[in-house]
Amino acid sequence: MSGGDSIFDENGPGLADFLPDTSSGYTAYAGESLKEPAPVEEADIIEALKTVKDPEIPVNIYDLGLIYSIASAPSGDVQIEMSLTAPGCPVAGEMPQQVANAVAALATAGRVSVTLVWDPAWTPDRMSEDAKLALDFGF
């Protein structure tokens, strides 16, 4: 290499090129189908979801209003749709997997899928009153 050459190409790939494309959604999976299936109680799923926190906001993802839907099948499989506070969120590629792992850790959970969606867009109105209070929002 000559003195001006660099191993880094300014027009080459950036960090975004190595992260999952979450612009049209993204699904993470955890757990396995159960040998003795039974539906998972929604209350248990919610408690598992409350163990996952957004690393930039000291509130769990459930109270932040990031969970859009929870469906528990008779087989024990669980489907969750969630969003993030913004599409450019630095944990976009990690958060769905953390959520899937937390729910899959339930003894009664089978295969868990967590799909990241952007419609409707998340707004602070989705937060629980506890989350708004913890973050000193609009009181």
C-alpha cells in the first residue's frame, strides 16, 4: 500500500450492512415444540416480558408499550408482535431475540416467535401509567 491507501474504503460497507434488515420487520425464534403441549397463560408471558428492559430507558418493554400482540396456541407455542421506540434503535437486531429467549424460558412455553413490526409506529401514548411516572412523562 502506498502512503495514502487505507484498508478502509469510505464507500465500502458500514455497520448497518452487518445488522439484520429490520425495515420491513424481523422475526426471532427461541424454544422448541413441547412433547406435552398446553397453552401458556398470558399473565406468565407478561411477567417474562417485564424482565426485558430497553437498555437506553430504565423501564421494561411491556410497560413501555412495545408489545403489540401476544398469542398463545394450544400447542404451547407463542407468537408476539413488538415494536421499538424508533426504527433506528441500536438494539433492533437484538431485542426481539432477548424477548423470545425470556418467554421461551417459561417451563410451559414451546416455540416462541417474536416479530418486529413498525405499523403502527410506537408513540409514548402506548406507555403504561407506571412507565410514564417512572420517566416523568406529562403529569
